Amino acid sequence: MIFNAIVLMLMLLTFAVQEFIPPIMPDTTHYARLFLPAVFFFAASVAVPFPSMLMLALITGVLWDVRYLPMASDAGRADGAELGMTLADAATLSTGDLRFGYSILVFGLLGAIMQGVRPLFKKGRLELPVLMVGFATSGWLLIQYLLMTLLRGSIHFPTAMWLKLVTDTMYAMFFSPIMFLTLHVLARVTNYEIKYDGLRYRYDGR
């Protein structure tokens, strides 16, 4: 219980820290950056039980949409670079077409996938969890881009979009071990045991 509460507080803290993280080499990587709340959510999804993961997905999705999705009156002025989308031309592809609440579903889906590597995280094996964080980050960004292009009635994949997608994914994978180690230390300090029973089928013959 204490572990889950601290993880939730750390999640809220990542949104505050995100405000001070600038784009890394904006001219070269097309405003690629570290998306700290999303990466922390994917890392925490491996450590917390499924109900807690769903709660984190709800909170992360709501806060992300509240902070980064434009209001109806500001939709025309919002751009993908501020939101961190994988957009090649942020000036012409705004996020105004996306609707509040979509992030909850995306985070919930990707968090459920991350739950599959909980046994490795419990054993301290971080190779696959780190790769899965990269997979989840790229999937999250790609889903956002696809939703925006589909809502606009055209699908376009410029080279700059792929460059930014790859760069954002590499940043996520580079910083994810720090978050995994932090969660391991936190679990040890709070005497939290990561349990994973998997899916069971029980038949008693009745």
C-alpha cells in the first residue's frame, strides 16, 4: 500500500519535472525529448499489480490530456511540438482533432502489455523490461500520430517523423533503467513484494 502511494506521488512529480525538460538538439532531432510521465508510467506498470496499473493509467491519461490537449478555443493554435507528438510539421498538424480521454485508453492498453514482463523485473532482469519501455513509448507516439492523421483524412509518414520517433524511443530506453532501479530500491525500503501469479485455470471436477 505504501509502495503504491509513493509511486503515485512520484507520477505526479514527473508532470512537474516535465515542464523543465527542454527538447534535446531540436534542430537535429525535430524537437525530440524525454517524456518523463509516460516513461515512468511504463516502468511503474511492471512493478504494480494490475488494478494499480489501471489507476495509474487513468491518472496519467487524465493529467496528460488536461495539460497537453488544447481547449476548443485554442485548438487552432496548439501544435504537435509542444505536445511532443511525432510530427514532421508541427505548424500544420495540430492536436485539436484528438479528444479528451484517448490517452487513458492508450496508457491502459500499453500498461497491460507491460504487465507481461513483471516476472523478469521481480528477478532483477532489466534487459527485456527496458526494451519493452522503448516499444511502449514508440507505440504510444505512433498511435497518437496515426489518430491525428486518420482524423484529418490522410496518412503521411515523412522521414522527419520516423527520426523523431526513433530518437524519443532511445531517450526513453536510456532513462528507464534509472526508473526501474528507483522502483527496486523503493520496493526494498517499503518491504513491498512484487507478486505475479499469471493466468490460472483451475478445474475441480465438479
